[in-house]
Amino acid sequence: MTGMEAGVAGSGERDYVLGTHREEIERLGLQHRVWRPHVLECWRRAGITTGSRVLDVGAGPGYATVDLAEIVGPTGEVHAAERSGNFVQHARETCAARGLSNVRFHEQDLMAGPLEVSGMDATWCRWVASFVSDPAKLVTTVARALKPGGVAIFHEYLDYRTWRLAPPCPPLEAFVSEVMASWRASGGEPDVALALPTLLEAAGLTVKHLEPKVFVIPPSDFIWKWPSEFVEINLQRLLELGRVDQAWTNAVRTALRDAAADPRTLMITPMVLEIVAERRD
């Protein structure tokens, strides 16, 4: 699962909050472009390199999977675990188009049963723990997949309420609060990174690196499009769920549009925690 809000644990395409259709795949592509430079540097520092064996946990439509496969090369191997058939199909097609034969796909729900993967040098997990029903079970799955000395790498939300505008924009702050409430009502936890270091230690991993990640951007920065597209898509979803009314969604939409029209506006994105933890012997 990859996204500002990609889905919640369960089975089938219906459980993905924003769907698994073509438009969502394209939105996730934009999101990947925003984060890609930071992710590549994180992987490099964590030791992912030519010949590595890596598990992509909640691989989505495969954007990170493809990057990993190209990094590890033909002497390495990537295992991509993803429960959405639509996403797996997109990832398979992309790998085939790029001639990548070093990827193994596991189409399964990580909450439904064990993952038959072991001896990994590294695991990569972005915005999955925030949505599963049992983060501790996810961490245990990751730990079991690693070899001793292997590293688990996470990007998960630490403080979702950092998503604000400067100057303050009360309608956007109300939207963030509503997103968090609907997220929790679906069984997820937007600030799951607060619990991850303890869960990792309990599962036999030693946390080696912790670093918060947040963007502060004006409307002219291409990164602005990432959260703004999420707002538009999720306003419609909140309306369909009956959590808000049309006047409320219009107020949020208008406030964000007005903010984007002022070049002096700054957006602070939801805080992500980068975690690298090493499996003990």
C-alpha cells in the first residue's frame, strides 16, 4: 500500500480507500516522484545495492519495486507483496516492459496469513503499517523475512497534524481532522510511527536510524500537487461516506484554491518518520 491514504486491511480491491483504478495508479506515480530522491538515498545508506535480496511490503502498483529491481540487478532479487490484483498486474506489466526478470510477486493480504519469504537482506515498507489492523503482526512478518543482520526500512506517518498551511487555514485543518477520524474508524492509525520503534525492538530488531521527513513548500513547487490532489479525491470520498456535507467540502476546496493562488502561502506536509532497524541474531 502506498499513499497519503491508500487503504485499510482486508481483502479485495474494495478495501483500498482511494481505489485501485487507473486514476489512483497515476496519483501514486506522482507521489512516488515526490518521494523518490529521498527514498533512493535512504536505501543507499541502509545498504541496498547490487546483489541484494529485498522484500517490498505492500508494493502497490510497483513503483518502488521497479526501482529496487534495477538497483539490485540480475544478481539480486526483489519480492513484492501486494494484495490488490489490479496493482500486481500493473507492476508485472511494468517489470516486463523494462525487461526485469528478478521480481517475484506475492498476491496476498499480509494480515490473512504468513508470507513465505525469508533470508532477505532488506525489507521496504511505506505507508502500510498505518493502515493494517495489526501493526505488531506486520512487524513480526517483516522480522521473519529478514536474515540476521538484515535491515527493515519504514516510512510511516509520525504526526499527521503537521499538515497545515502558513498562514493558518482552518478549513484545511478541519479536513485533516476528518481524514484522521475516518482513517481510525476504518481500523488504521495515522500516527503509527509513534509505536513502531517499540514494536521493532520487541520483534528482535535494533533501531539504527530515525529521521523525520517533512516538506515546506510554496504553491509553485511541483510537490504541492501531491497533497492537493489527495484533498480533491478524499473530499469526494468523505462526502460519499456521509461524514461531511457539500457545503463543507466546498469550503475546503475554496480555501485551498485561494491559498494556492497566493505565492506567499506555504504548505507543511504530514510528518513521516524514516526508520532503519537491524535484525538481531
